[in-house]
Amino acid sequence: MSRSRSPRTLSRASGARPAPVTRGLLVRLGLYWGSLFVLAVGSCTLTFWILATTTGAFNIAAQELFFIRAVGLIALGLGAAGIFFIVGALRRVTLPIREMMESAERIAHGDYSAHVREQGPRELRSLARSFNHMAEQLKNNDAARRTLIGNIANELRTPLTMLQENIEGLLDGNFARDDAHLNLILGETIRLSHLVEEMRMLALAESGGLILQRTETALNALVRDTVALYHRNASARNVALHAIVPEQILAANVDAARIQQVIGNLIEDALRSNLKSDIRVELSKTIPLDKNAPAFAQIEIAYRAAVIAPERLRGYFDQFYQRDENRETKSENGIGLAIAKLLVNAHGGDISIASDARRGTLVKFTLPMMETGD
């Protein structure tokens, strides 16, 4: 048993590195402390000169006293200039920090449009860029959250409305209390339950809380068995569904049920297209260019349908992505495809889609293989 972590979480963890101390910061610190030291030297030198000229306690010639006074005045002037520089530099630091604190307060109250100017030392300019990037990401995440809530409400509204209308019709006597209406209510209940389960799995996969029951699995049998489960659905649409697997056993340390779910979701998405050909599900082995790198098993779902536009391909596996107008079921929410992507990534694989008029639509994903003796 292993707990998968979201790829986003992993990327954030690997990218969180402490900022190095730059040379400019060390130079400024040196100037600050040097100015204070020169100011202290000048003050001490002038104090010594005053004592020597007023008390006569020290047997020092007038020429030497003049030299001591000159050194003290120069050191005092340099120190004062250094202090003036320190005050100016602190002002250049405190103003951007104050502006950043005010913007952070606005963001805390939900105003994600708050940005700060890139000003001050190089480190603060870099911090301001990171702050603005964070604000932009929070703004995008908030918009995505609002869209997600709206889409979830819209997806739940349809089965709930159907249930309410049918139950009210049965209670009011408008519908006959027969098996046909009861089966309709049962079907909508199953659909609602399936949708809620998909949302729960999607939340677990994105948060890294999905537990994978990994075992050594022969992908050949897994592909054949999964395709067999969808033969009936394909036949109902007058579509042939083929499984092509190699003679060599391709084994992987995966959660068999989750990978079967990935293949099933991709087949269901293909069946919802206006198919112009049969569906081919093919298992193969990919050999990496680096001999020391592990081999991958590749599962490809290929079919011919209307070509998917490039701008739609970029968000094809996103949550609640609106399928194109050529889909038979235009209300398809795309949760199954988002789940497929997250499950493949959780297993250490990758998923992609390509579509053109010559080759048709190809959806393929990879899984790290286990080394087996041939």
C-alpha cells in the first residue's frame, strides 16, 4: 500500500528553496557597519583632540594636533555621509515593505487585484515579483473555485430535478407507480451517486490523499478484461472494440482497479464521440533512449471521429471541461478524464491526446514497468 501525492504538491515542494544571500546584500551590510565604525573613529578622534587642546594633559605638538583634528573631521564627515546613506537605504527598503504589507492585507480580505511596484533593492524587487505572481495565482484559483462550485451545482441540479419531478408525480398520482418509473428514479439515483463518488475521488487525488493499492499486475490481462467489460456498450452503438496486446507479459506495480478505471473512462469518452471507425485499445512497450532509465508500458486508445481543435486539446483533461459540439452527450462534464489524468500521474506516468484528420484521435498514457525475466 502506498499513498500517492499530487504532482502539484511535489512540484511545489521541490521548487521551495531558500533565497541565497546575494553579493549586493553583503556589500550594503558592509557599508552600513563600515559607516558606523568610521563615525565611531571620528568621534573618538575629535574627543581626544578636544581633551588634548583644553587640558594639556598630553604632550603633543600643534602640528600633530592639527593632523588629529583633520583626521577626526574627515572620519566624522564620512560617518555622517554613511549614516545619511543608511537612512536613505532604509527608506528604500521600508516603503516597499509597507506597500507589500498593505497589499497583503487587501488580499487577506479577498481583493486579489492588489499588486506592488517592483522597486527598491534587487532582493525586494525579486520579492515584489514573487508577491505579484502569488496574487495572480490566488486570483486564478479563486476564479477556478467559483467556476468549480457553479459547475458542481449545475451537474447536481439535473439528477436532483429529475428525482424531484418523478417522486412528486408518483405522490400526486400523475405517474403510475410501476416498475418503469421506479427504474427511472433508480437510474437517476445511481447517476447522482456515481457523480458524487467521482467528485470525492477527484478531491482525494488532487489533495494527495488517494491511497493506491499497488500490486504486481500483468497489464496484458488487465487491458483485455477492461475492454471485455465495454463490448456491450460498443455493440449498442454498432462499434467494434478491439484489444491488441503483445505476447510478452508487461508487468507494472500499479493499483489494478484504478488503472482499469482510467482505461474505462477513456473508452467511455471515445464512445460518446460521433465515431467513424472502431475503437482500438493497444498495449505496447516503450524503450527509453537512456539505457539506465526504466521502460514504460504504453496504453493507446485510437479511433476516428471529428477532429478535435488544438485549443480544445490543451484543456482536454481539465475538470468540467466542456466537450466539443460533436459529442453526442453535450452535457458531459469531463470529470472522468480529469480523474484519469490524476490517477496516471499518481502512478508516475503521463497522459496525452492528439487528433488530426490523417491519424484520427489518439489518447495514450504510460506506466513505469517492472523488470521481468524473459
